[in-house]
Amino acid sequence: MAEKLALPLILPNPPPPKPFFQDLHPNSAAAPPPSSPPNFAPLFHDFLHHHQHNSNSPQNPLNYPSSSSNPRPRRRIGKHRDPNKGKPWFHHRLSFQGELTFQSLLHPQFDIQNLDAELSSLFNSGHPDNEFSDDFTETVASDVLGIIKALAHYKKCDLALSMFEWIKKRSDSENLINSSVVAVVISMLGKDGQVSTAASLFHSLHKDGFAMDVYAYTSLISAFASNGRYREAVMIFNKMEDEGCSPTLITYNVILNVYGKMGMPWHKIISVFDGMKSSGVSPDAYTYNTIISCCRRGSLFEEAKGIFEEMKLAGFLPDKVTYNTLLDVYGKSRRPKEAMEVLKEMEINGFSPSIVTYNSLISAYARDGLLEEAMELKSKMLGNGIKPDVFTYTTLLSGFEKAGKDESAMRVFEEMQSIGCNPNICTFNALIKMFGNRGKFKEMMKIFDDMKACGCKADVVTWNTLLAVFGQNGMDTEVSGVFREMKRSGFVAERDTFNTLISAYSRCGSFDQAMAIYKRMLEAGVAPDLSTYNAVLAALARGGLWEQSEKIFAEMMNGRCKPNQLTYSSLLHAYANGKQIEKIHDLAEEIYSGEIEPHAVLLKTLVLVYSKSDLLQETERAFLELSRRGFSSLDITTLNSMISIYGRRQMIDKANEIVNYMNESGVTPSLTTYNSLMYMYSRSSNYERAEEILNDLVSRGRVKPDVISFNTVIYAYCRNGRMKEASRMFKKMAESGVAPDVITYNTFVGSYAADAMFVEAIDVVRYMIRQGCRPNQSTYNSIVDWYCKLNRSDEAVMFVGDLRKLDPRISKDEERRLSERLMVMR
């Protein structure tokens, strides 16, 4: 499998974008619904069925306030440069006839059918013989530009386009339509969301021989960019350069912003920046702010710092946007201390922190698990008279969710509601993630339902969150169902969706499917970024393919993409699953020594991989390093790792210390926590405590016990010969809706056989077959082995000889294997 994996190579000349979904036109806003309903997984299908037949969905029990249905707005860097923005349109440059024509077009009762007559009066004014002088042609051309600008200002987009098309059909159109008119029309269409129409118009004019200048190109690039069609914006930019049209400062600023949104590799961004300077176009403050913003996605805090210093050396004073952007880069790079240094410099230079500043700082601390500090910042912003907004609360909610502090997360949400702050799509996405990560799928889908009832439309993050939740729970059918519905809703896969799918399918164990998604991503012309590399590395790590992981890592180090803490984390997991303990030790020493920054994420990963490898001293060292280096906030995964290794070692007091810490810190125990504790007690003299923990889990109702939970308690009773209690737990398991697996049945078979109760053991095998659960090697091994251990080999021979009567589907290879095993045992 690993040999067939193509390494993620960034193509120097990526192919033109192709529609990832064959049933979806690349330029369409939404796909037409199919004639028959899609084949959804049961959970998702039930939800959609409910919506299709109950459009008046009731409000949810949490009483969400109504929210806007618009997607999350894109934040623009810098201030709007149009001094007339928001002011009445001035059209004093129009001629008298141009003024009259414009007023007629703008009249509420104007009929589009009268457009020909109205525009003809403009062209025939004072010239009934239609013989225009040069001066008059110039005046009319000026009127055409002014009227189209004015109509665009008053959002009469269709009327302006009709006027443009009418003029284009005239024989003298080449004297009336210039590059300024084309640029205005394309820009207008882009702002109106009609970017496909703008592109068709551009290509049609170009095909007809109209000479496109930099303003027309820049308008189309901006139209694509503002509508999120970044790959097409890059294609137009490349076409523009190929045709020898030199970009302007605005062009470069737009394309650099596009590169940042696309998550282009840093060397490509710098290449454009260097090309800009070498062509004689001097960057402005907006350019520097844009490049600093480009550092967000890849957590390129060092590069952002370098651009910040270059900006000051070039004579540009950083403004509030610069500081907030740099601060946000540090936040996304999990560098809260550096973010606070930016705040200090910002205040020294006379810029008061805004809500954007505080939100970035809160995000920095929340991302790093420093939630107390994040809450203190919220109190500080209130003290400075700045009211927290939906982004503040959603960031805190997400931080508490990630740390496993569900009660704290819900308190944040309740406070948000109490002050009348309406949730937005990001809030709902955070709640969906929280319930989904806890395995509360009904509650998760209820949030999805409530979101629509509040007027919020699912965005690409919503769909990606659902894909990730189902993926990490190994529910590949649901992943496919969500993916199909995402396509039906008109979302074309971009890089984040591809990355999520790679991760989701690999978590489901569908490695080949994950790699197929990666291949199709490249075929669609989407270049891999840091998140892509990390998703592929995580997929390889789950399979223990450490050699292939090292090849991916080496490619990143060769300049493709700068590794971050998640990259090293995946490498550690690859070594752990590949049983490469020495390689884990080597990487750990680089982390402890500071050669690799000892980030909290890496120390937590060391706790996890050492715990999984059952290396107690190494696990404790990594755990203590977290505290020694000041990482006081521990998440649920790290704490569960400690409980797990202490539980396996029967270090009950140590495990309970971790549980007490969780309770004191407000960390909500997960199902893994309960299962680890049950495992610990099931192997101890106080084995009855395992059932008490299971009952506590059920009574709290936070998470639902799974098959591992019941199997652990059943094992506790079976290993102590209390088969009646084990059978009672089996019945309770069925009543809870949890299906027994082969381990459940094997526990009973082994226990009965060990007590020489072979009739009962064989009855269990017969029952499990009737229930559709196939016996495995362990099932029959336990019966044969115990026959032999109890010196009843003749009965073992009879059992193997008559096995086909018990299990008609048993293979000849399995019968042969058991016969050979029997010969050895005798």
C-alpha cells in the first residue's frame, strides 16, 4: 500500500481547475436536486427527512436567538479607499442630455422595453442626421461611462448590463466602449455576485479582439477573489502576465491576498512579492499588511515578524490593522507571549486595542489551552469599556470544548445568550463539534436543526465539521452521506474540505480512499498546504507507515512547507504505531533539548505515545515536562493517557489523583476516562467497582456507554467466577441498545471453558452464530485449550471433529488449524 502512495508534489504549473464533482458545474452556485433522494446514512437521512417534511422546525430548547442567514463575512484588510462610500452619487460630469437619460433610467416606473428609445435619444441629441463630431463622440463616451457608473452605484446592475450590451451592438461601439467601461461593468458584476457573467463578458470581448488593459484584468481578478474563486483569479493573473500586461500595485495587492486565502506556500507568495519589487512597483502599507496576513494559515510567525520589520525599514508606520494582523498570526501560531508583546508595542505607539485586538489575543490563549488567561482578557476588555461580541464568546466556547470542559463551554454560551448576543454560524459550528466529539450525535444533529431554524445557513465549515466528527468516530457511511449532501447544497470542494476528507477516511480505516481523495485534490489543481501534509502524515501515522512518513517530512523540510508542531506530532504517532521506540526517544530528546521547540502539543503527544507503548517512566517524564515548562492547562486526551497507563499498572492511587485533578479543574470526563477506570478496577480485587463506575456513567447521561464499557464489566465478573452477574450485565447491555461483539461472547466462552462448563460454552457459540456474530480463532482456541489442560483431550478431538455441525460456515483451513493445535496441546 505504502509503495503506491504518490508523494505530495506541488506542481510548478498546476493544471486548470476541474469540477471535483461531475454532477456539479464549476460555475454554478448550487446543484440542481436529483430526481431521487440520496442514499444517506441512517442518522443523516433521518435528519434530512425531518426537514423535508417539516419546514417549520421548532426552536431548540436552548432558546437560540434569531441569527442572520448570511455566511461568515470576509474581513478585509485596511480601510475602504472610496471617499464617496455611503454618500449620494454625484454625476456632475454628465452632459445635460446624459443627465436627462440617467434620470429617466433611474425613474421607478422606467420600463426596460423602452431602453432602445431612451438611449437613442442620448445618441441622436442635436444630431438628427446621426453624423457625430469628434467632440460629440467624446461627450457621449463620457456619458456612457458616467451613466453605467451611476447605475452600478444605485445597484441597478441588470439595467447597466443591458445598456452595455445595447451599446456593444452599435457599429461605432469601439469608439464608445473603452477599458474603463469594461472595468466598471466587470467590477459591478463581481460585487453583485455575477462573477460567471463577468468572466463570460471578459472572454467574449477578448475573443472579439478588444484590447484588455490592466484595469480590466484587475477588475476580473478582484471579482473572482471577492467571490471566493481563488484558483480562477490566479489563472487570470497568469494570463495577464503571459500577454505582457504589467500588473499595477492594486493588482499585486489583490493577488497577494488571494495567495494568502488559498494558503499558497510561502516561497510562492514571496516570489510574487519579489517580482513586484523587481518590476518597479513599490509596495505600500496595504501590501505589507496583506503579506503579514498571508502568514496566518501556515503559522508563519517568524516570516510575519520579518515582513513587519521590513515594512518599518521601508518607511511605513504600522497602523492598527498591521498590529492586529501580526497579533493574529502569533495567535494562530500558538504564541500568546509574543502576541502580548505586540499589544504592548501597539499601545506604546498610541493605538488603543479594539475588540479585534482582544479577540485575537483571546484566540491565542484559548488555542494554547490557557483558558484562565483567556477569561481574564475578556474581563479586561470589559473593564476597558469594550463589550465582547459573538466572536469573543465563540472563541472561548471552542477553547473550553477542546479542553473537554463542557460545563464551562455551556456557561459561556449561556452568558452569551443572557446579554443578548446572537449566535452566528461559527457558534453553531462549535456546538456541533462539541456534541459530535462526545459521541452525542442526536444532540449534534439537533444543533444542526436549530441552526437552520434560527436562519443560519450551513457553511463549508459546518460540513467539514460534520465530516471530521463522523470520520474520527469511524463512521465512514455517515462521512459519505454528509459529503453527498454537501455537494447537493452547492459546495465545491476546496482545500479545507479535501484535507478534512483525507483525515476523515483515514480515521475510518479507509486508507486507500483517503489517498484517492488526495490524488483527486491534485488533479483538481489544488496545491497541498501545511494542513494537507499534516492530514496525509496523520493518515500514514495511523497505519504505522513511519518510513513513508519520513519521506513526506523530508519533502516538507526541502522547502515545500514549513513543519509545525502537528507535523512532529504525526511523526511521533507514526513511530509509535510502527513500534519504533528508539526513534520516539530520539525525537523526544530533540524536543526536551529545545532543538525542536518543546511546544505543549508535542509534550502532550509524547505523553500519549509513551502511554500507548506502556512506558511508564517516559510517560511520567513527558507529563512532568508539561508542568515544568509552565503548560499548566491539561486537556482530556493527556489526562486520559495518564489514567490509562496507571490503570494498566494497577496504580489506583495515582489514577485517582488524575481524576481528582480533572474534577477540580472542571474537565469533563469522557467515555475513554470511564472505560480506563473500569478496566483498572476490573483487574483488581475491588472488581465490583467497575459496575459502579458504569452505573455512574449511565446516571450522569453525559456520554453513552459503548461495547467496551460493558465488555469490561462482564470480564470483571467472569474472571472472578460470577457468571450470574456477568449474564445480568449481558442482559443490561442488550437493553441499552449496545450490540455484543465477538469479544463479549469470547469472554463467556473462555470463562465457561475454564470452569469445565463446556456445554454452556458451546451453547454460547451456538447463540452467537444465530445472532450473526462470527466466531474467531480465540473462540475455538479457548475450548480446545481447556479441554487439553483438564486432560480431556478425547473430548477435544470429538469437538473438533463435529465442529462443522455447530458452525456449518467454518473453513477447512480453520478445521486444519485446530487439528494441528490439538496435536501440539496433546
